[in-house]
Amino acid sequence: MSYEVMAVEYFKRRLKKLSKKYRRIGDDYKSLIETLEYNPTEGDAIPGFGNKIYKIRMSSTNMKRGKSGGFRVIYYLSNHIVYLLTVYAKAKKEEIKVKEIKAALRELDINL
């Protein structure tokens, strides 16, 4: 079964900002979309959100560090739709704050 993948505005803004430094992030993003369409639970569930919020590694062809040194994408899974919430470079930020996840969820009118 194929899932629909949608990006919230917060994610789009973050991706656009990262694309200024990492020019090939668009190709990396397309590869991630293909993965999530067919296997949305491939990422790791983030504790405290009831197995609805996941994080997944996205490789970076610009950084040439593979998935572990590339990007992290946080997403919400609901009713066969994957909502991309935010993205960040692992080299710049080790962990994401809960308030940043909640800010992205507010765009979907969701309180977890």
C-alpha cells in the first residue's frame, strides 16, 4: 500500500533554508519521499508522542557522510498520510527540541 507524503509549511521553510547551503538536498529529499511512500515506519518513533511521530535519517550527497552525518527528518503518520514536520542537518544540531516538533504540529491543528 502506498502512503501519501505531504510537507507542512514549517518543513518547506526549513528545507528552503538548508537548500541554500546544501544545493543537492532536493535529490536527497526525492529519495526520502520514495522510501516513506512504501515504508513509513522505517524511521524511529520519538518517545512521548504515542508512536505517531517518527524521525528518519536522510543522506546528504553534499556532505558525503552517508545517512548518519546527513539530515534528520521528523514526520507525523496518520491515516495513510505522512506529514513531514521539520528537517535539520545532523552536523548543526544533535537533537531536536520538543517545542519545535509541537510548533510544526500546530500547523496541522494537532496537540499530542
